[in-house]
Amino acid sequence: MPTHAEKRRLPHSPEQMFDLVSDVEKYPEFLPWCVATRIRGREEGETGDTITADMVIGYKMFRERFTSKVILDRPGMRIDVAYSEGPFRYLNNHWLFLEDGDGTIVDFYVDFEFRSRLLQKLIGAVFNEAVKIMVHAFEKRALKIYGP
């Protein structure tokens, strides 16, 4: 049941950060341990779009695929990830992008539990450091795309 919550101020607009995080297809280019992504479907809704996506995460011999519904609430500058299928008992994840002067406060939260006790034990030992590395990867990607 690892949980991680983090707020970080970045010098980019909420719209830029929303676009970067919602571009799931690009994750394998910059996100550590993300081996592949595949968009299974897209639905347009009144409050935003919903993407159904597969993600393959891997490290050494370990590889797992999971499916999520990614709810893109552009008016609310919020992205929610609702777990559908794969190796987890549950996965809760959200991103909030709050305007802060000439930048953005990025509010990130993730909470999950693997079905496998072995996987849970392995990931639990390195979870907080791994999540910090992943959040930093989004920050580095924003600097690369949008500049300082």
C-alpha cells in the first residue's frame, strides 16, 4: 500500500504541464521503467476526454502490463487515472495543475497495491525513490520541451 504525494512548483503554465502529462504515447521516450504504451480508445465527454491505455513497466527481468482509464479534465486542470486491469489490487493516481503566478504548482498523488505479495515487497522497498525519479522525469521533460 505505498502512497506518495508531492507538490512541486514549475516555471511552466498549467496548460503546458497538462499537455505533457496527458501525452501518454510519449511516456516511453522519457519515463524510467516505462517500456511501452498503447492507446486502446478515446472518448470525448462534456467535462473532458477519457483515454483507455495500456502501459508496460519493466525493470531487468520484471515486466508487467496494466490498463487504465485516464480522465483528462482540461477545464479543471486535473488528470485522474482509474485502474482497469493488470497486476494491481488497486491504483489511484491524480495530477492537479494549479496556476501560481508565472508558473504552476503540480500536485501529484499515487497509491497502489500489487496482487502479488512478492511484487509488493520488491516495489515497497524502493517505491518512494522510484516515484521521485518518475516525477523528476516529467520535470526534465518539461524543461526540454518548454525551456527554463
